[in-house]
Amino acid sequence: MNGASREALASAREQLNALTDDAAVDAAKLAEELAAVTALLDREVSLRRVLTDPAQAGEARAELAARLLRGQIGGPALDLVAGMVRSRWSRSRDLTDALEELAFSADLVAAQRAGGLDDVEDELFRFGRIVGSNGELRRALTDPNATVAAKTELLHSLLGGRANPVTERIVIRLVAQPRGRSLEAGLDALSKLAASRRDRMVAVVTSAVPLSDGQRERLNASLSSLYGRQIHLNLDVDPEVLGGVQVRIGDEVINGTIAERLDEAARRMAG
């Protein structure tokens, strides 16, 4: 997002944080209702355009949204949606994208309140790795001819009782409403969103063998000191790295693997 949409999203995030700071607000219910509005605006393109029409006053747009949604969603969700509609958006789709992000964020707040946010982060990362390495599973979850019910049943068989309920809930929503993105991209975005709940950076660490607790603690401390922020480690094992570790933070890669050093030596010899 850029321009007006970026500012509107920042304001909406602040509104969500203010709402969910109140323990009386049911974050899981809020997430479900925001997701329902997201689905509605995805289906009703003309409505989405009316609610983001810059030729109409923001207050008039907010009143229209309130009339349409009152009685369908609770007060906190209605206030949040009205505030978002009142803002200016560069593209009508940006409003839907923002609503979806806030729906996922509200679910992550529910996980955080229950002390399960770390579990959700790790489970999203691991499930993304599983999907990326299992073509049959990926096809089953992205098959446009398969029903949402069938995909939901498959996910429940995989995650039910094994993963945090919030993980299961948001993965099902992601699969049921892909909204034009790949499953892997969606899972990666969710993992990063989970990390951002505590203003942490995510480091994907790949090593030849699992790191010990002491190694993880030392690596975390070093990276946190280097970047000046708390770092959440997503750990992956790949025997092909031969030794050492590769650390990826965003677009930056810190490579200390034997394989990389051998490749560098080979390049120098060839040169």
C-alpha cells in the first residue's frame, strides 16, 4: 500500500490496538466478524467501491457501512469498520486487504492473551515448510475444484488437537479465502504478522543439524544485539548446508555454512 492507504492502515492498526487493549473485547469474535466483512467486500465489488469513493464524504460512507452492518456484527467491529471506511484509500481493494490483516491480527491477540502466540508463530512457520515440501498436500489445499468443506476437513485432520486453535482457525481462513495469493505466501505473511505483534524481527535459521538450546540462545542474543531489536528464530534443518548456519532476516542473508565457503573457494579457483 502507498499514499492514503498506508496512512489509513496505520490508523486502523491503532484503532485495533486500542480496542483489544480492553480485555472485555472478545478478540476471537472480533476477528471472525472482520473476516466476514472482508469476505463480503470481496464478493460485492460495487459496494467496496462505494465505501471507498473519494467523491463521497467520509462520514457519509461510514454511515452507509453502519446501516448495512448494524445487527450483523458487534459494536467493536462496527466501530472499527466505520472508522476504516471514513478514511481515504488509494484503491478500493486496499480496504479489503486492511480488513483481512486486522482480522488475522485480532486472532493473534486472542492467542497472545492465552499465552499461545509463540506456539502460533512456530506452527505457522512449520506448516508453511510442510506445504512447501509436500506437493500433494499443497494441491489438495489449493485445488479450485475442491469444496471449502473438504479443505476444512483435511486441515482439521492435520491440525485439530495438534496445533493451537488459533493456528487452525487462521490457516482454515487463509485456505478458504486465498484472495489471489499463493498458500506459501499467505502463510509467510501470517508468520511475520504474528512476530510483529511484539515488534520482533523474524530470522529464518537453517542448519545442518538441530541447534542446541545454548546455541539458540547465543545466536538469538547476537542477532538481537546486532539489529537492536528482539529476534524470533524460526529454525529449519537442511543437511545440504554441511555445517554452520544460514540466517535470513527479510532480504538480508548471513551465510556461515561450509557449503557456502566451498562454493566461494570454487568460484575463486575458477576465476
